[in-house]
Amino acid sequence: MGTTRNDHLTEAERLERQAEIADNAHARAALLRMARASRGAAALVGLFESSREDAQPGLPL
């Protein structure tokens, strides 16, 4: 099974915690960008998951 929406959200939260303790602004900014990307990926996975749930059984996506 692939990465789930929750996996991406967990990763985003971990990256945000790392950003809070980063020792310089460049590292903090990079970690926050990665967290934002993980949240974006979570949103996309959520869309795919919901479209799969809405699809008729037996039909490919």
C-alpha cells in the first residue's frame, strides 16, 4: 500500500517541530517549505482517496 494522507500529515508535523528548533533561519525556512509540501501532498492524496471512494465498484480510476 502507498503513502496515506495521514502519513503526509504526520511528516508535516514532524518537519514543523524540527523547524521550531532549527539553529538558523535557512534551515528553518527549508523545513517549513518541506512541511508545506507534505501538507500539499496530503491534500492531493485525500482527493485521490475520496475520488476512489466515490467511484463505482468494479470500475478503474
